[in-house]
Amino acid sequence: MTAYATLNDLLEVEPSIQDYGVLDWDAELAKSTKEVQRILAVRWWPQFSRDYNTTGQQFPKLNADLLTDSQWTQATVYHALAYHICP
């Protein structure tokens, strides 16, 4: 699994991120990618499938492999900053 965001994406939001003495934030970005996928699977997908399911059938579970990485870059960066880097 690749992370939805890279150090360059992080630097666009927080240019001074390397001033903290840590040069590699890959682990935090990878954790945030997994957590963004989990949040989507738990909070968004059930509501989406319920709202758009007109057949009454059970929708399959969210397949994170079908998500486009670039759509979740910003969410991953802000999640990493909020929950793993800045606290």
C-alpha cells in the first residue's frame, strides 16, 4: 500500500515541517492513509450505500484499492498533521 500523500504534499501545507528535526514523515503519512480509509469505510460508505441503494440489496464493503490516491492527498496530509505530527 502506498500512502496518499508524500513529504512534498506535507511541505506544501506546512513548509517548516522539517524544522522539527524529523526529516522523514512517511510512517505518519502511511498511518493516516489507513485511518482515512477506515473513516471512509465506517462513516461515509454505509451512508452512501444506504442513500443510493434503490434495489434493497446489501452493498459490498468499501474497496480501498478502488480509491484514487490524488483525491485523498489533502485529507491525509491534514489528518497526519492533526493526529500524528502536531499533537
